[in-house]
Amino acid sequence: MRNGGLITRSKYLEDAIFVGGGGEDYGTKQGLKLEYANRHGLVAGATGTGKTVTLQILAEGFSKAGVPVFLSDVKGDLSGLADAGSAEFKLHEAFMDRAGKIGFDDYRYESFPVTFWDLFGEQGHPIRTTVAEMGPLLLSRLMELTEAQEGILNIAFRLADEEGLPLLDLKDLQALLVWVGENKDDLSLRYGNVSVSSIGAIQRRLLVLENQGGAKLFGEPALELSDIMRTDTDGRGRINILASDKLMGSPRLYATFLLWLLSELFEELPEVGDPDKPRLVFFFDEAHLLFDGAPKALVDKVEQVARLIRSKGVGIYFVTQNPDDIPEDILGQLGNRVQHALRAFTARDRRALRLAAETYRENPRFSTETAIREVGVGEAVTSFLMKKGIPGIVERTLIRPPSSRLGPIEPSLRKTVINASPVAGKYEALKDRRSAYEMLKERAEKAAAEAEAAEAREEEMETAAREYSAGRRYSGTRVTRPTSRSTRRGDSFGEAMGKMVMKELTGTTGRKIVRGILGGLFRGR
């Protein structure tokens, strides 16, 4: 049976995530078809209109379909996915009434398999990457470097590859930049101008990043992608929740990390074509942070990832207040949409509202623009891809109630879930293996040791020369007058000795300089 071009009964929902009821009196079931779920989506709406609940019920649906999910918990509310809802909750009666209204016949409370992650290691398992895996482009974005500074960072990464210097954490990169500065003359001939002032600016930005907690992001053991693509023993996909309430204090770090994770998925996962359901669904909350002030090269990279990663079986869902926050080329690739209410107080708001309405397939029963402005809390304007990937007719939809707990869980329950996680104990202990910092330190120590040895040999030669000179002039207490022949022989030997000393001096001068520079590189660390 169809209503307005939409399949209404259970056949549609056998291979789809039930989102809510739409149409006349909300009698038409609205769902996101799993076979088109990797064609990305958008969840938009003003603050307080219900985006978080929509994200929660989508995560529940994907998990029940056996699809792992990765999402960021900006406000701390999504931790409730780990606990079942309760009849004692104040909205219980409202939830049951809504479930009956939209035909959610098998609605029940239940918890879902959750893995908690946290860059700071406080509210979940530590999640890290290495400096080398992050790469110069994303690091430059993270530190807001100029074009010239980004060029020097690229030189540093090239040298790390050529010299076999692993870049794992921030101290590796800091040590490498010092080495670049000390060899700037030679490097300038190979790569162009290497400015000490630019190196200093990068070092200062690294210090700021370190003070913001960015140092915790870099190191080993680094995240294995397989650990965020797990299913539970009962076949449900695990929901990976990144604690982001504290991370949002450093919005650029938040956005850069999530973009890195998307890039890693794009680079490492094999092609799977058009699967029956996604291998992973990725929710990018506060998506506007990804594009605010982003250089064109970065926006192009996001567009490339969004365009091609669906063939890897990964669906990306951007969550933001206004569709206008997403660049047009990327917005055009988001086929599944849930649009909560938009406010139109200013001329810019009205333009954004009109543009948002124009992206939907019209429904003759109502004005899309008016509906977006008027839908209430927990209600949305939806459009999901249908057969052959055709956008469905826009519909006013009453979003179904969540089965898991609405709101955050207690710290004690979070701790229990963390301890019972399949990755418990794998990432907690930080490993500091031999890398660029240790290698450059060893080079400096070796150069210093060689310089000291050369200096000791020089002093021995000088002592020998003085003793010889004293022996020529004195025999006991009597001064002897050398003959002209002995003078010539003595002068000849003295000249030879002098040449040897000068040769040693000449040879050690460079080593003294090396020791003076490199010897102080790691002093005080």
C-alpha cells in the first residue's frame, strides 16, 4: 500500500530504519532504507527542536540492523544509549501515546551496546593517532598556519620520511623542527627558503595545541579502525560515543580529529560497491565547525571524501543547525534528510529557510517552507531516498520516541560499561617507543661524544708538543746550545708536530660547532 508515493506498511520497514509517522494524521510510516543509508544524510534544526533525539533513534536503528555507529556526544546526553528507558521517566506517557499514534507497535525500552571514547581518557577509552598519520595538511589546519609555515611543515614531514624518523607525538615534531632550523642553510638550497621565524611560529602554535590538551591526541597505541567497526555477540552494531563536551572547548581540535577519522576510513577501507547496508555510519555533530574558516584545499578534501567514501560502505550524516552551514557541493550529496524547525528572524534566516525548502521534492498537500518554520519539538520535515535512489516526497513527520534512556547516564554506569568493553585495557597505557625525538637525541649525544674525544686528543697533542719543546731546551739544569744541524732537524720535527696539531685543530673545529649546537638541543628535557 502506498500513500503519496511512500510505502506505508511493514514491507518497507523490513529493510529500513523506522524514523516516525507522517502523512495524514501521521499514519504513513517514514523510514530510512538501509541500502541507501551510505548515500549520506543531514539532520538540521535550531537549538532545542529535537536533533539530539533524532540522532539517538537513528543510532538505535542502525545498531539493531547490525551496523556499527560512530558519533560525538557534544552535550553528554547520548550516553543514555547504554541504558534502557524507564516507565518511571516523566515523558513515559507521552512516549507511549506517540508510539501508538504513529503505529510503533513493537515499541519497548532497551539498551544498546556502547563503547565510550575520550581524547582525554577521562570518560572513555583513550583515542589517539600519530603525528605522521594526521599529516601536514590537517595539522596546518589544526594550528592555523600560514601558507609559508605549512610549507615548512611539509619539508619537515618529507625529511622525516627520508631520514627514517618516525613522527609519533608532539615532541617528535618539535625536535625535528629544531633540527630543520639548525640545518636551514642546506635545506633552503634544496626546498626553498626555510625561515627561522616561521619555524618559531610553528613551535609556538604547537605549544598552544599542547596547552589545549592536543598532546593527548598524538601517540601510541593508535586507534585501530576495526575497533570502531565491531558488532556485539547478538549481532547488533556497537555504538561508539566520543565524549565531546570538554573537547568542544577546542573546536578546531574537535573538527580536525573527526575529519582525520573520516580520512582514515576513506584511505584504509576496501571498495564494497553498493552493499545491502552500510559497514559503518558516521555522525558529524556541530558540522559547521568543520567548514568555518576552512581553506579551499580542506573543503575540497571533505567533498572528495563525501563523494567517494560511500563506495567503501560508510555513510556520513552531518548534524548542524542550518543546512546553510554545509557547502553547496557537499549538501547536494546528502540524500537522506531530517529537517527540524528553522527560525526565520532575520533576512539571512529567511533566505536560508527558502533555500532549504527548495532542496526537497515538493508535496502538493503543504508548503515545505511553511512546514519547516512551523514544525514543533519532536517533529520534522523528512525526505529519504526511495527505489533507485530517488528522493522521496517531503513529509511532515512525528519522530518516534527513543527506546534507550533520554539523557545522560550516571558516572558509575559509564564506568561499568567502559570496564566491560571489548577494548578495555587496550588503549589505556601510553607507549613511548623509539622515534624521531630519541633518534635525534642519540645523534646529538654521539656528535657531542665525538667532539669531546677529539678535544681530548687535541689536548694530548698540545701537551706532547710542550713537553718536547721543553726537552729540547733543557738537559737537567744546563742549557745546551743546539748545533745548526740539530736546529734544522729540530725545526723540521717542530714543523711536522705543528702541522699535526693544526690538522687536528682544523678537524675538530667542525665537531666543536656540532657539539655546541646539537649538544644543547635536548639539554633540560
